[in-house]
Amino acid sequence: MVENFDEWFHDILENANITDSRYPIKGMAVWMPYGFQIRKHSMNIIKKLLDKDHEEVLFPMLVPETELAKEGIHVKGFEDEVYWVTKGGQTDLNEHLALRPTSETAIYPMYSLWIRTHIDLPIKMYQIVNTFRYETKHTRPLIRVREITTFKEAHTAHATKDESDEQIQDFIEIYKEFFDDLGLPYLISKRPEWDKFPGADYTMAFDVIMPNGKTLQIGTIHNLGQTFAKTFDITFEDKDGQHKLVYQTCAGLSDRVIASVIGIHGDDKGLRLPPKVSPNQVTIIPILFKKGKEEVLAKCAEIKEQLEAEGIRVKKQHYYSHEKG
């Protein structure tokens, strides 16, 4: 597996019914039923962690070019990766619309409308959406794609820098609990200046080392300072009646989380999954003799019902017959 990990990974995605990469656009794949279940259970864990003090929202996919262009440093980090919508039907659009590469420039104009006074802070929201990046390098399912189909991004705004720094630590703890639940061994690092998120004051990242020895970044957390607040005029009136810029943070996860779960837990025998995200947590296999067949099946059905009542995902296999009486 270590020697031919790339081939192993590709075969697992296909043979385990996780994704199908034959969709006729490079870098975009179809989530198959078993893989979609893994995705769903993984996202349910992070949603449960975030729902404690964040609100889930859903912003539009299209971002006006004027909004995207406002934050020059941010745009420069994505300018070669943006997909543009230039027509509506046969009509040329007056303004080009970007398919979100990430959502800062979609969300923050709305924050500038919603935030008025210190009473409105902190604001903590997240969404799980599709994002698009024109990845020109060699694409790989779940790892290097043009459509990120599982993009969890959280965005917060605070009254003070100290509060934003505290939020970074909160995100780190949330991610640690999330990755611990997935059984992933991770490294946490502060990214060097050249590798931080465009427009951020600093970036914290979670990385795993895959079986082939390569590092895979599975989560990032960014302290944005007041960079976007200045650009999008996100201000609030404090207790003394003074108008101040907010401090912001954001944190992201992607399909790479699923890739790391598959790569870290799998082995030469195939796919292995931690119980919390496995579509099947218990498999019941009836072994039947000539006598007592109905009783065995009835007991298996009873056990299945009891386990499912406790929230355990159960699969009942086709039974095996034993010829001896």
C-alpha cells in the first residue's frame, strides 16, 4: 500500500463505491451512495461541534466581480483559479459573476449590513457548500479538485483583537475534537508568511502525513484582523458611541478530510473506517440450519431493531445456510 498508495487510493474510491471520477469535467466527481454516507456522517460531527455557538447559514454561490475585486490581496491569491459566469442564456451580463472560490467576498458585504452596534457582536456563522477553483495541476479525487463539494467554512466577527485570538483557539479545540473523533493523527502549525491565507494576519493549519509520506493539509484557521473589515466597511458602535472596525476570523475544511480518513485507516485488505463515520457500524449475519430458521431470522430482526433504537447503524447481510441438521 505504501509503495503504490496513489493506485490503492484510486482503486478504493471506485471499488468501495465512494466516488466516480468519470464525470465529463476534469477535477469533478460524483459522490456515490456509500461515499456520500461517509461524507454525511463526517459533516454531522463537525456541525454538532459548531452548532454549540455558531449558526448555520447558506449564501449564494455567485459573487459579483466588483465585490471580489474589492480585496486586492485576497483576489490575487485566487485570480488564476476563478471560474466566471459571463452570460445569462444568450445575453452578456453587465457584470461578470464568479463561482465562489471561497466566500469572504460573498459574506462580508452582508456582515456590513447586519452589524451595527456592539450588541450585534460576536457574530458566528458557518456553511457547508460547493466551491470552485480552476486547478490547472494534476487533479486527484478528494485531494486536488476543481469542485470542492464539501467545503465547511466558518466566519466570525468580534469587537476586539483579543476576542478574535480567543476564537482562533476555540477553532483549534473544535478541530482537535473533530479530527480525534475521526482517528486522525495531525500536526498543528502556524503557517509561514508566504503560505498564509490571502488577506489574513496569520494562519493555523492542521496536517496529516499520508501513507506515502506526503503531507496533506486537512484544516485551516485564519485570523483576518481588520483587513476585510476595512474593505467592506464592517463597523460597529461601541458602548461609548465610537465607531470601530470589527476583528474577523474564518476556518475551513474540505473533501480532504474524507481523503485522509480513507488513507489513514485503510490497509492492504481495503477500506477501513472509524465507527463514527462508517455507514455500517454493525453487520448481522444470520447462520441458518435446517431447523430453527425462522427463530434465528426473528432474533436477528429483534437485535437489529434494538441497535437501531440506540442510534447504531446496522446492516443485515444475506444469511448463510448450514447443511447439517
